[in-house]
Amino acid sequence: MSTQVKSISEVLKDAPKNWGRWGAEDELGAVNFLDQLQVLRGVASVQSGKVFTLGCPIARKEGDPVWPGRSQPGHHMTQDHGTYCCGKLQPLGAGLQYADDVIYMAVQGTTQFDALGHVWYDDAVYNGFSANTTIDGMEKCSIMPIAEHGVVGRGVLLDVARYKGKKHLDKGEQITLEDLLNTAKAQGVTIQKRDIILIRTGWISVFYNQGATIFYEGDFNEPGITYTPELVQWFYDMEIPAFGTDTIANEQTVSSVTGTALPLHGALLRNLGVSFNEIDWLEDLADDCEKDGQYTFLYAAAPLKIVQGTGAPVNPIVIK
């Protein structure tokens, strides 16, 4: 006899919230935790000066990893040398010519941050603002507060795939809180309050190494963390301001615990105001961390300032 899947509201009815913690008008959420002391804590992690950028390429001819149903980025030249050769444009001044181009894409169609108002239930987004504020542009909890503040602090890589002895986790594989803590222990790193967590599953490498057909085949179900009371309470108690993964949605697509889609977008993004940094490229960083044993670093990211945006592209920088 089948059991009816509970609504996300029922699943999260006892989950903690940060609503009102920083005032009734707050739209920044847990990024409020990233004050000057947290920036300095991140700076103190820098040892070698090695730099890693986590953004994925945009508008490759082979295609980019995007959420199913979102269109691929379109990149087009508006003018180039051919425009001058055919006489449609004349050089500037003393023979100066230039190329220009445009790109059309979903604001969440590459490495990006979600706005806190991006996902909701019970007609309310983060901090209790009405879901009506999302109509025709995010009047509340857009990407702008996060973009203007920046996300800068001490970052920690949790290389769960390597801890489990895999190149990448399996489709739909759950990462538990115990997995996260055991990965940290195996790496010899202590997760501290207000750390920015990066979780490597290896999943995005499937897209680049095996192609889109393999990546998207069958029911789309990425590996990752998912809702459990213990995991959400840990995020709350540890005051985690933001986390990133090498997956499109930062969590197990269909929760093997609740049976619902993307419950952490409700529990963490909507309820706790935790910022989601999705579609990170973590392979190079992970390889280097495995070599030198350093899994902490300065993490710095500033999504584009898209007015009333539901999210924005970003190219996070890690400095070890």
C-alpha cells in the first residue's frame, strides 16, 4: 500500500527559521553572519596565495549544464571584422575597429547564486514576505542584497566523492550529515561556526567528461544532501551563511527521505536564509586540496547586481 507524500509545508512544519532574526525588513538572510571578523578569518586561512575560480564556462558550443527546461545560453556577435569588411560599419577615428557581442541566458543558467526569494511555499518567501512580491520582478529578497554585500569568509571544501572513494557520486545518491562530518574528519579539518561550505560530489564532471546525454538521461536526480531534522538543525546551530556544490540545485533532486523535490530550498533558503551557490567547478580545487592537505581558504563571491533578479551568475574565487 503506497504512502502519500507529505506536502513541503508538512515536512518542514517544525524546522527552524531565521525570520525576524535581523529585523522584519531583512532581505540578506544568513549572509548577515559574514561580518568583518569572518572576512579576516578567511584571510587568515590564506597560506600559499594559490587562486582557483569556480565558475563554469558559459555558452560552449557543446552546451552547458543547466536545469532541465532552462534554455542554453546564446552568444552572438553584434559586430566583428566582417562587419567592417562588408561596409556596414566604418572605423572609428584613425582606423580603430572593435568587436561586440551579446549573450542571452537564464540568470541561473550557469554558476550562480539564488536570491532568497527564488523559492517559496505557503505563499511566503524568506522572512515572511508575501509571494506576491515576486510578481513581475522580485520586490523583496531579490539577488541585490547579496550582490551588494558580497559573500566573503572562511571556506571549507568537503570532498565527499573522494572520501567515498568515487570519481563522482551516483545519480540520486544521498549525502548525510554523518557523511559531511566524516569527510571533514578524514581530511583533518574542523568545520567552524559561520564557515562557507563547499561540497564536492563530482557530479558536474559527468557533464563535461561523458556528455549531456549521460548527464540528463532518465529521471533527472542529482546526488547531494537532503532534508533531515539533524542536518537542518546543524546548519542552524553552525550559523552557516552559504554553501556551494558542483550540482545544479545544491541538493538531492528528489529527496530519498521526504519523497519531495528540493526540500532544502525550503528548509535552508526560505526558512534560514542560507545562500545557495550552485553549479561550482570544484575539480581543480579538490585535486589541489588532496595534494597539499589544505581544505580551508578565503572564499569570495559577488553575484551580478541584477535588479529584482531571482539569482545571478557568479565566478567565485578561492584563495589558499
